[in-house]
Amino acid sequence: MAQNTLKKLLDAGVQFTDLSKGKAESLVKSLVKAGVVQRGDAEAVVQSLLERGREASDKITASVQAEVSRQLTAFSERFDAVEDRVEAVAESVAERFGKAAEKAPAKKAPAKKAPAKKAPAKK
């Protein structure tokens, strides 16, 4: 689920922030030709588009950072829970084997004798 949310945020960020100055100028130029924007306002519109792109980029970055932080917190909590469970199992195993060792001490195998070394032959 987190991966899906992160993908949506990144996709939206690419759409909003993929506006270079050249693209913005080209867009505004076509708006001037269409009569939607006056020539005197063209530079202000370009700057406005670029500023909106930066703001959108900042918002997307903040959203992604918040989501990553949330996911890391959740992971950390789950990891701590698993760690606690592993420690409990380890203590339980230690108690069981500790009691079994007290009841029946381990037998040691007799030490094997090393074979005698042959003396070097005399010439």
C-alpha cells in the first residue's frame, strides 16, 4: 500500500515539476498568439509558472518525506515487536535447556589416543 501511495505522489510530482523555463516560455508564447495572455504580461506569466512548479515540487518533496518517515516509524515498531518475541523465545529455550542440563549432565566421550609416530629409518 505504501509503495502505491509513494508511486502516486512521485507521478504527480513529475507532472507538476517537469516544467523547464524553455517549456514555460514556449507555452506562454502560444498563449500570447492565442490572445489569452498579453505580450507585456508574458514574462510575469512565465515566472508565475516556474514559481508554481517550484512550490509543487516542494510540496511533493514534503509529502514524500512524510510518507517515508511514517513507513520507517511503522517498520521500526514492528521490528521492535519481533525483537521482543525473539528474546522471549531465546529465554524460554535457555530455561528449558538449562533445566535439562541440570537433570542429566552431558557425558564426555573418552579422549582418543593419538597413534604413535614412526621413528625415521636409519641409513
